[in-house]
Amino acid sequence: MKFNESLLAEGALYTDFYQLTMAQVYFQLGIHEKTSQFDYFFRSYPDYGLHQAGYCINAGMEWLLDWISEANFLSPEIDYLRTLKNHEGNPLFSNEFLGWLMDKSVATGLSIQAIPEGRVVHPNIPLAVVQGPLLFAQLIESSLLNHLNYQTLIATKAARIQESSLGQAILEFGLRRAQDRAATAGARAAIIGGAVGTSNTGASAILGYKPSGTHAHSLVQAIVAMGGSELDAFRAYAKSYPDDCTLLVDTYDTLESGVPNAIRVFEELKAKGHKPAGIRLDSGDLAYLSIQAARKLNDAGFEDVRIVLSNQIDELVIWQILTQIKEEASRYGVDPDHLIKRLAYGVGTRMITSSVDPALDGVYKLVAIKENGGWTPAIKISENPEKTLNPGHKHIWRLYDDRDKAIADVMSTDDENLCAMDEIHLHHPTDQTKHRILFCKELSRIEPLLEDIMKDGKVMCDLPSLEMIREKRQEDMQYLYPGVKRIMNPHHYHVSLTEKLWSLKQDLVKEYSDGIKDD
Amino acid sequence: MKFNESLLAEGALYTDFYQLTMAQVYFQLGIHEKTSQFDYFFRSYPDYGLHQAGYCINAGMEWLLDWISEANFLSPEIDYLRTLKNHEGNPLFSNEFLGWLMDKSVATGLSIQAIPEGRVVHPNIPLAVVQGPLLFAQLIESSLLNHLNYQTLIATKAARIQESSLGQAILEFGLRRAQDRAATAGARAAIIGGAVGTSNTGASAILGYKPSGTHAHSLVQAIVAMGGSELDAFRAYAKSYPDDCTLLVDTYDTLESGVPNAIRVFEELKAKGHKPAGIRLDSGDLAYLSIQAARKLNDAGFEDVRIVLSNQIDELVIWQILTQIKEEASRYGVDPDHLIKRLAYGVGTRMITSSVDPALDGVYKLVAIKENGGWTPAIKISENPEKTLNPGHKHIWRLYDDRDKAIADVMSTDDENLCAMDEIHLHHPTDQTKHRILFCKELSRIEPLLEDIMKDGKVMCDLPSLEMIREKRQEDMQYLYPGVKRIMNPHHYHVSLTEKLWSLKQDLVKEYSDGIKDD
């Protein structure tokens, strides 16, 4: 795809076609400007097969806002829509409709409230609430889901990997295995989730992070093919980067060739007053090899050079590596804690694609329409009770217990103020038998989660920097009980409806079900 | 990300940083213009957990060529690289290097041979061979892998889904769950693999396909919230699209409300001389509901309207649905074959992300360097024998048996011509014990697979249209034995090395291993 093609493909037309066919129906019914509300939420945490998440990290809003702000129906878009024909060969879209749409931004009239990027979030809680003219609030659905689902998915995976590393550096290395240009958004999301940088140079350039990376096997292979040796290749690299010299030691034989050659080059650097940076291991038994490499490096007096591990790393692999190091390192005279503190991880495929759960199941649902000045709740009833919507315009709250740990996210109707209550009656979102009462005096804090982001098509706040988003994540992670953060079998965080919202939902379900029977 | 940011992030800087650090080393050694060869190949078919692929569909080259043709080191790129500092705070890249790089295209001097898009391909066989100056042939690695891995992954998944549908239409519905803008490339790859269209409007616009899509639940919800009914919503949709009327029937109760209302609207359309198009089912037991919906539609005289199924569809789900229809339909007076022929499938998440194997393990490896006019093979030896490279400049052949079915893909050295041989001695790529002899008189055809695509930085052929690529896929699929195409436990297709190439590889491994010991 050429760049000018991406301008057409990924502007206002970056939407499922039914958004446009529905738009014309709304226009022809004269309801296209009715004020409507859509909620964005996901239904379940990512599940990676052998392990699963107990929380998510919210991400993607800034880039969604960029898209909304730049997506307009100009001549190229309208001209394309004009070419489309129905089964009879007549234009699918009327001149009146296309004339009305011409020169309009998809942001027309939209207001957005959202939970800020970097915050810990949970299923069924609206992470973004869009209000505005039915036509445009509907039209942005596909792009909103596309932007928010992916970055939240990857920020979540990165946070898990970062947690498993016990605070060591995680580097995002996924460009080559990313799904097309998701590489760029994925690098951003990984940094939000906890990576300290990325090998993706272009993403680094726009995110303001220093790109990371040293050399590949091909550097060694090329010099060997021209008659040189691995040692020659290492020396050439060290000459170009004497103060940033991390050497990849597994092109031929890690312990017999790579590590000894690296040590020779490090000695030469040291003699010239430079500080060697590290080695990288990219194959084999990474725990065993890192212990043996550490031993050789220590013996040579290089106890501080970093050991970077890469090759199919994820949170479970890091957990296994650390377990093995704790069990085996002492046997070889290597202090396991010292070794663990010098490790860093280059994480590629499994972070940037969130394997093996490569999609967040986020949805965007119509929940209310403004009629005569008030919100009329809209509902969709599913044969699967988990999928029946939580209707209407709502408030979202987070409750903290007396140890200042987050214990529940709560949805209420918009006329409820939890901060003013003595006790809060909570219902499980779908299971009728589960309800409980919380006494507010036993809570340390009640925090409203939604913030105003866009008003009438204009971004209305200074968006936080990437660094501020990262700090927000770190802060929110501190508020979680360790059981919720656990890599496998995490504790179940509570998501609830207030009594009043629960009753509204039951009434609507009953009303509509009775309606069908009466029909 | 704003559009002008994507210009910087996804142009020449769309690369892993080590490509640039290595580039400077090559420049400083004066070997940056040495002619080199890199092979692109994948090591294993996608494995989806319960099932696995027995072939892949090659895709992505045209869009890679677009990137290569447009990626240049101009002021924005060079200015960014100039800002980067080493650990001592000095510039990481020298003025000499950046001055040399300035105004150069990444395509400088590159030639590419490749297996054409749409063709069936197999592990370890080079799908693309890049020759050119070491610096640029190396530099494009990350973007090449990013483009080719993803589209090949998705075209493969789509081909499997298309096969499982027994020839019924597959529609690509994945924009909302795609990994960021992989949505656009994914739509293209899905069409190459067998989808007949996509709901992605922007992708349709640039690919020249008619976008597909009707309406969402929200159309019904919105009209109900304003005091109308599901029937009103269907009538409004039918009024706007009388000749293209496909109705989503599961917003409230599929069989009690959705299907009867659709039938009423279809009767009204028919009375006005229109032909109703179809219904869509998006939840519940899709096989059961399609049987019951078909029964009602048949009773009302609408035996030809299409039934579109969506919701977490993949090749295994289609297989299960068809099995259930074959077992149960007759019991309800519905002819299973007739029902199967009226089905179409809207396939979202599981095709566009290739869940649950969301990355093809394609790699790009230095295999030879031109020295004194001839190719010197380059090798990387891995502790895992599958990962030891097949060295040198090679030819790639496909052999067809006397029934004109493809039976093996073969790599040879570049001075071998399989067409001129009486017998071909073949080796398994890694297992020393497996070799066999094929007699050419028993073969119907020997086909060289690589074609010239780019010469000295210029695309040198008319690239095939998407329709021609689709035809190539259909043709190649006919040449596969059914066992290779099987959804689960497919037959193992043979990939082999000629005796001569095998011997070269063994010699190189021995030579390097001896070298280490002598050191």
C-alpha cells in the first residue's frame, strides 16, 4: 500500500461498511442528529491458555483522538461512496445524503468521557463513553474498537511481563512479527504497560524514546564469510560503539566461542577506558546459559555488564528462567540475586501480538438515546446473560478499602452519588444470587473514574505525556492486591452494579420480553 | 498517531534499530556495498492448538515493494538519527555516515526474486531472495518480515476457512478486532486467501472490491428506544435498501421476533417487486438457529434468501456447523444440502488475527556474500539443527507427480538444473537418515518457483492484480493432495535439499566447528 492509498483507506472510510449504510437509514428517517450514548467496554480479561490476566491496562485513547480529529468526509471519500451501486445497478447512497455528509468531520458534535490511559481497568466497566449525534457516534465504532482494543491488549500483556521480571528492564523487540503496522501502536502500548523502550526506530522517533538494539547474527556471519572471525566482528562493533557495546554471543557456540570472544573485546575496551555494556543470548537454555555466561564474565572481572535475554520470551518464560536461576546458580558459584539484577529481556512476538490471545473482546454498544431532554435507556437482550447490556447513562466508581487497596469497580445510574451514601448495595452484573452491602465508613476512598476528554468535537484537556501515563499505571498497580496481579489463577476483582442500576436493567429486560409476547 | 507522524514512523525508520547500528559498522569497515544475499523463509506452518496448517498461501510482496519504493532517508529521518547519543552523550552516528545515507532510498541497488503472491508455499523454502549492497539488503529486514509474515499468515488462515465452507462465500469482518491498522493489510490478505469481500470500507476502496455489510443491533435498539419496534427498524432498512436487504435478526429473540419480522418485511418487499437478500445470525447455536430460520423462511416461500452466519467463526466452527446441519436439518424438514448452499460466513477476529497462532515465524537470513565474482556461502550454526541455515545462492523447484499433483519443494545449488537430470537425490533438511531418489521420467513437471521482481531498486514486472493472485491460489490448491489441505492432522508435504546442497551445508558446519576448536 502506498502512502496516498493509506490516506484514503485509513481516514473517514476506516469503518465497517454497515456504519455507512445505517448512517443513510438514520438520515432518511431524520434521526441522524438524535443525541445518543455508546459505551465502550470489554467483556473478559485476555486468557493466554495456560495463564490469564486478572486486570487490564487501559491504552489507545490519544491515538484514537488523533484519528477522530483528522478523519473527514472530503472529495476522495465522497467520490468513492458515489461509485457504489445496489444490486439493481443504481447508486447505493443518495445525493442528498452524500451532500449532507460532504466536508463533515467524524468528530461532529461528539463528546467523550473516558478512563485515562495507563489506568488499571476491568471487564464490563465502560472505559469510554461517547455522546453525540446518532450518525457520528455510530460511525466511529469500528475505528474506536480497532484503536482501543489493540493498545489495551498489548499494554496489559506488557504489564504482566514487566511484573514477572521483578523490576528488570523489558525491551520491545516485536516489529518483525507484529501484525503489519500494529508494530507502531504496539510499541507505544508496550511502553505504557512497562517496557522501557523499543527496537522500533520509527516508533521511538515519534514517541520520544531512545531506540534500543545492538547487532544481529548477520554482522558476525558477514565478517566470517569475508574471511574474518567472530572476534573480528565483535572488535569492529566495539570500535564503532565503545561506550554502548552489547554483543550477541550465540552465532556459533555461546560458551565456547561467543562469551570468551566478548570477554576479550571487553578487556580491550576496558584497557582503553571504556565501560562494556553487555551480552545478548538469543537461543538455547537461557537460564543455564546466563548462569554460565555470568560465571565467565565474573571470573574475568565483568560483574556489572548486562545480560540481555531474547527468543520467545513472555511472562511465563521469565518466571521459569528466574525459578531455574534461583535453583541452579549457586551450584556454579553464581549469586542468583546478583544475576537476576543484571538481566534485561528483549521481548518480541509474544508481547506485540499478545499470543495466544491476540484480540481483546471490547465492544461498543448503544445504551441510551436522549428523548425530550432525558436519557431513554436502550437495551439488547442476549440468550447469553453476560451479553445483556447495562443500559443508560451511568457513573463509574472505584472503591478502596481501609488499606487503600482497590476492591471493586461499580456502575451506578447517573443520579446516584456513591460518595454521599452510608451504605452501597451492590449486585453482580449477571448473577442474580450475588449481592452484598458495603459500608462507606469502612472504605478509605470512592473515586469517580471517567474524565472529560472531548466536548463537541474538540479535545478539551491537555493529554498526559507517555511518561505520565506510565506513572499512572505504576500507581494503579500499587493499589491492587497481589492476588489480582498473579500471573496464573489470579484473584477475581469485583465489578458490580448498584441496586438501582440493577433494578433498571431487570425492568427493561422484562418490559421488552413482555413486549415480544404481546406482539 | 497523526498522519504526519506515521510518515516519519513508517518510512525508512520503520526498522529495528540494530539495522542502523550495524549499517554504520559496515560503513566504517568499508564493506557496506559488498553484494550480499538474504533469504526470507518461515520455519513452520501456523499451529492453531487443536488444529494446524499443512500449507501456507504466500502474500504481501506488492505492499512490501510499495514500502521499499517510498522509504527514503531524507531530512526528517537523518535529523532524527542525528539527535541520538551514546552513553557518553556524544552523537551515536557520525557525520560521514549520515552524510552518505542522506537522500538515499532503501531500495538502492537491491534485486529481489520471489515466489509470486497467491502461491502455495512451504517451510524452509526461500519465498523471497534479496541481493544487493550489504547495508541496504540488511536494513530492509524488519520491514520485509513485518509485511510478508503478516499477510502470509492471514492469507493462509483465510484459505483454510474458505476450504472449510465448501465453496460458500466468506466475508472479512475483522476491522474492530484487528491489531491496529493491520486491518487494512489483513483485509487484502483475506481476499487473497479466499474471502470474497470485506466490511472494511477503506480497504475496499483501495483494493477495488465492493464493501459488504448491512446493519448492526444498534439500528434496532435505537428505533426501539425512540418508541418504535424491531419491525419498524427492519422496514426502515428495507425502505433505504429494497434490493440489498439483509436483516440482522437476533437483537432480541431470533426465532420468536427477528425471523418473523424479517419475513413480514420480505413479503412487503416482494409485493413491491423487490428480491429480499438475506438474514444474519450473530449469536447462539448457529447451526440450530439456521435450520429453524431456514424452515420458517422456506414455509414463507423465501427459499433463496441467504443466511449469513457470524460470531467467532473459524474453520473448525464452520466444520462443526456443517456437521450439525447434515445431522439435524432433515429432522426439521429442511434439506441440509440446500441450506448449506445458502449460507455465507462473516468472519472477524479469528481470521484477521489468525488466532490462536498470531505470528508466522518467518526469518530473513544472510546466506551468501559475493567475493571475487563468486558467492561465498554464509552459515549460522544453531544448537537446534532445524535452525542451521541452508547456505548460499540457491534454486527452488516444485516437483509434480504423474497425476500432476505437487509432491515436493526442493532447494538446489545455483549450478544445478533439475530439469536436465535423470534422477534427483533428495535429503531431508535436517534429518541425516532421511534421503530418497526420484526418477524424473516419473514426474510430470519440474517448475522453478522464483521470479524476478526487482532489479537494481526498480520493480521490473507488471505486478498481478488481486484477482489474478486469487486465481493463482485456486490453481495451486488444485495441485495439492487432499490430505495436505485437511483441516486437522494434514499430511506432511516434502521439502528437500539436493545431495549437492546438503553436502555443501555439512562441509560448512564441519569447517566452522573445526575452526572453533582450533582457535
